[in-house]
Amino acid sequence: MSEQSPSTISFIIDKNSISIFSIILQQGFKVFAKVGSSLESMLCDQFALPPEYLSNRIQTIFLDGKPVDDVTSTMITDGATLALSAAMPGLVGATFRSGGALSVFRSSITHREEEEKSNISAQGMITLKLFNLLVSEIGPAFLERGIWVETEIIKNLIEEKKTEGKTVFKSLKVDGREIGPDEFSRLNWNEGQKLIEVTVQIEK
Amino acid sequence: MDKILRINVSAEGGPTALEEGLGEYAGLGGRGMTSGIISKEVPPLCHPLGKDNKLVIAPGMLSGSAAAVSGRISVGCKSPLTGGIKEANSGGQGAQALARLGYAAIVLEGKPADDTLYKVFINKDGVTIEPDNSLKMLGNYATVEKIKAACGDKVCCISIGQAGEMKLSAATVAFTDMEQRPTRHAGRGGVGAVMGSKGIKVIVLDDTGMGMRKPKNPDAFKSANKEFVAGLKQHPVTGEGLPAFGTNVLTNVLNEAGGYPTKNFSTGQFKESTKIAGEALAQIEKDRGGSATQGCHRGCVIQCSGTYNDKDGNFLTKQPEYETVWAHGGNCCIYDLDTIAMLDRLDDDFGLDTIEMGATIAVAMDAGIAEFGDGEAAINLIKEVGKGTPLGRILGNGAKVAGQVLGVERVPVVKGQAMPAYDPRAVQGIGVTYATTTMGADHTAGYAVTANILGVGGSVDALKPEGQIDLSRNLQIATAAIDATGMCLFIAFAILDQPKTFQALLDIINGFHGLSLTADDVTELGKSILSKERDFNARAGFTNKDDRLPEYFKNEKLAPHGVTFAVKDEELDQVFNW
């Protein structure tokens, strides 16, 4: 086994095991993106979400913990945290809907675009969180494209699933090299390395 | 549904039953019926556990019919928790069975001469009341098992657990679900304590031989019901989100918003929230052979409940709702779903309100009785309540009493009732409802449809602070009306977004009762219910000083947004100016 700490890990899993990444998608993962663009542009142009999916399905959006009402005027900057959800139940669920009739109920925390915010286009990294119906609907596309996750989280996931071996991970490549379940425990994790690139493909 | 059953527990020789016509209560159902009877017949200054209080159990106007999602039931009384009027709402089979048996309400009244416990049996042939002290201090599960052995697996039970017998202010009235388990509860305000004060342990409903209630205009009713169901199924909340994840789907969203009350309302985010969110809960339920999609009563097409099995695959409890997972989870810093499910099971068995108990345990943790995050300690505290130890009786009387006894300032109650799972500093509009509702802090009080649909109160300007006051008022009016129909409040999302679905609801009511109600009439119904409730509370001694949040919500900033509750008192006083 290489003495070097892994910098990329690629999983191939069967479709019944995709749920093991569900928590990661909810807790938040990082992706590179062109920042300084609008929320709408980032989701539709960069992440390839159809505009109708954004308008009909993604009904609840938080930018840095603040509910967003206008996806066209809201700008995304480097280091932002973006959380996406389908429509939510309950009075408060309805209250958090983008541009919903009850938005006044949470006006004290609503996201408001600051004039001084930079809108210069540049490469940056944002944190993305996916909730509820969106986990299974758009989560796999992000996993396939590649996400960055705290090394500790992936280390723990592999540790937790090592006894299930090939039944969960059909294939696991570390820095491009296939490894078997017996090698899981011997991976040399570097405590100082904060993020690791992860790709996940679902076995056809 | 043309009669009221009155059970007088004061009668010499034990309780007696009297059936009477509807009289002036004709046309009322659910909350309209409970608040109608309580406001007229109960002296507002009476002791909630005394002879003059009454417990009213009333199915909704559409319950017992083929109308979808119409199986909600209301339980009303003067509340031992708040001292004001109370309507607690429940699912389960009770509404359908009671309505099919022809009863618009059961009224328990008077005060028993001794501590004999009674069971009431109601079927198509009439009412039988028998003493049964073998039920004493049994939990709801054991009580239902005994009834099942005697009456079979088709009957519905309305029962109290140990908490109700001990007349604790957090005691619930339990209703059995489709699997004949006592998992559905009229939870809030201590209605179970009032049932206990009447000496009635269980009411058994056997609707064998009774058909569905028939609509006055079958064709119009059937067509409207079809449209209504289609509206519910096509909406992403009622057709997808709720069936897939249940109400606990809200955990991640509230946490992200910084409005998830954590560690006894001391902060707005819980770092372990994803471990107890609806997504994780549904996965565990499926992995253990339970179910994440299940209705709480026959005729439910939303199916927001489920079955939670233990690690060995055995039934533990129904799918804990968002409020329960929050109250026993994030609010107490507990993030183990098995612990939370066990707490839910114990609450259901002892007959305790999960919101009140979660809030109370968090107050106790703030006082140092247990450590935040200690799930085992939380379970032991609930068990103390079930056993009726001195500490248990203090906790079983709710957060306000526990806070007073334990010397805690941060006690999240309004009118003595614990707040649910939304911090009013982050969601200030719901703080308006918490403060002003007749029920005490209640998340369901301002729930239903917007001003835009009902056309009450004029249009709301979302950019002005008074918009929150107007919206809260309109939502409270609409919710009172929906509570009268027996419809589940979760229909709100579909009728909020889809005018055709709202019209279908009106058409169902009109088709069933042969009426021609408009949206304005629904508004008037809601206003009339709220007016009666406000009047009762005023006569019970409530003033505008009771329509306030605890002081610390104005002074303590809530992380992460650093916000306090900023709605002014004079604005709160405008909510009921219509």
C-alpha cells in the first residue's frame, strides 16, 4: 500500500447502496464552481439542472443559512454554503418557500443581496447541501461528477462498511488503483489532509 | 351524526348515559363542536379537574363519510395546563367510528363519587358503562390489549394511560390506529387529565353494522372528492414529501434556517441534526422491515406516518413525528433515533404529550437534573412520570411547573403550554401565533390557508411588519374552520397552492351537507369559533398580558442569526381586531 495519503477515491456501488452517501449529501460537500454568478446561473448553467426543475422542484433554498426568495438576483461568492430542498410541509415549511406568500414570517432572517458584494466571475469552492427528495434526484449526478468531502468522513465511512466489502463497494479505487476489502484497514490516512475528492458511480 | 351522548359520572350508582338531539349545536363538528359546548356550558372560572368542567370528544363535520383525509377528531375542555379553553386534535380511528355510530359528540360531565374506574362500550345497540378496576394504572398499550381480548380486533379505543389517571397536566387522550395500537393522541393541554378526573379509563367504539355516512348530494360529493384526492396526490408536499419522509422531513430545513430550537431553546442549530432527520428515520424504518409510508386513519391519502421497528425488527412505535423527534432529540441534544423512538413509545403508553415532555426534560436538563444529550437519563425521567414518583409528577405537569420547581428562567411556554419545534426569534410570524392563539403555544393554530385564498383581512404586504399580524390572524381563522371539518391540516399545502383543490374542499362540504358555503362562510365559521374561545378565555381571567412570549425571547439573541423576537406588544394586541 502506498505510503501517501489518498487524494482521490472512486467508488462503484450498486444502486441499492447509494443511500450510504445520503448523510454526506445532507451534511454538505464541496464542489468547485464559477462564483460571482447568480444562483440561477450556477444551478442551471454550471450544474446542469433544468430551469423547470429549479422553479418547480427546488422550492426551498438557503444561502449561508438564510432563506432565498430570488434566484436571479442572488449572487454566489467563494466559500458560500448553499442548501437546496423540495417544498416543505407545515406552516413553517411553507414559510421558508422561495418567494412564498408566508415569507414575511421569517423576514428577520431572509437573505438580502448586499450591494458591495463582488460579482466578479472567478473559480471558487462552495459547500452544497441536498435535502429530502433532492438527495436521490440530483445527488447521484454530483457524486458522479465528483465532490470534495472531509477526509475524516470518508475514512469513517470506509471503516464502517469494511466488513460488508464487495457487497457495498463493487469497486474502490484509491488514486486510480483498485484496492480490495482486505486493504481498507491499511489505507494511510493523513490527519493533516482536510479534503478528499470522491467520485461515485452506480453500477449499470 | 344527529345526537350527542352525555355521560354523567356524578350519578348515584355510577355513570349514566343520556342521548339527546343536537339542538343549538346542529351543524357543528370537531373544534366547532368542542369549543361551542365548552364556551356555553363550562363556567370559565371552574377548576379544570372539578365537577363543572366537561370533556367533549367530537368528530369533524365530514368524519365517517367517504371524504378523503376526514378522520380527525377534536377533544375539548377547560385545560388544566393553560387554564383556558382547549381543543386537542388527533388522528386514529376514533373520528370515523364515532361518526358512523351517529354521535356528533360524547360529553363527559360531573365528578365521580369515588376512584372507581369505568369503561364505556358503544355499539349500534347503545351504550354500556361498567366498572373495571383491573385497568387501574395500566398503560395505553396494556389497556388496549385487554379490550382487544374482550371485544376483538375491530373496535377502536379512546383511552388514558397512567398520566391521565394521575391527572397530570401533560396527559393525553389516546386513539387507536388502523393496527389497533394506541399511537394517536389528542396531545396538548392535559385533556387526558380531565378524562381521568371523570373516572373513565377507556371508551370502546364498535361500529360493526354501521355504514358510511351518506352525502345529501352523492354525485356532487363524489366528484368533488375525486378532484380533492387528485389535488392532494399531485402536490409535491402531500403527494411526495410527506409520504416519503413524514413530518420529520422538516428537521434539516429548520436546522439550516437556524430556527431549530436546540438545548432548551438556547441556540438555533443542532450539529447532529442529520442523524435524526426524516431522511435518516425513513431509511432506518425501511432497513428494519417497518414502513415509512402509512396513514393514521382509514381514508388517509397523504400517508405521512410509518412504523418504527427496534434493532431486532419488532414493532417499537409509530413513526415519531417531527415535533417528537425535535422535543426529545435536538431540544435535549439527543441524536440517537432508537432512544427517541423509545421515548415516543413511553409517552404513548403513559399517555403523555411528546412536545410538553420533551420541553420539560430540556428544562430539567437546564436545571442540572440530567446532562444534555443523556438519552438514558431522559428515558428514566419519563419512566419516573409513569411511576408517579414525586419528581415524575412534577415533570408530568409540564415545562412551566418544572421550571418553577427547579428554578429555571428559560422556560419556553405561552399560557403555560410548551412551544413546539420552531424558534419564534427566527420565524417571528409563528411567534405571533404562539403568543396570541387561544390554545397556548401551538404550531397548528395558524396553519391553513392564506389571505389570498380566503380573501380575509385584505391583501398582505410582505414587506411591512404588520404583515405578520395580518397573516397570523387569517391563518388562525382558517385553521379553526379546518379543525371543524375533521380534515387533516396537512391538506393546507395543496389548497394553499392549488385553488381548484380548495374549491373541491368546499364542494365536498357542500355536497355532503347539501349546503352552498363560500370561502366567506368558511371564514365566518373560523371567526365564530375563535370568538367563542377568546370570550371563554377572557371570562377565565386572561388579558392581553397573556398574549406574550416569555421575556427572554426579547433579550437573548438566537445563534446563528443573532436575532431576538421583535414584534411589539401593541402589534400583538391587533391580531384579534377584525
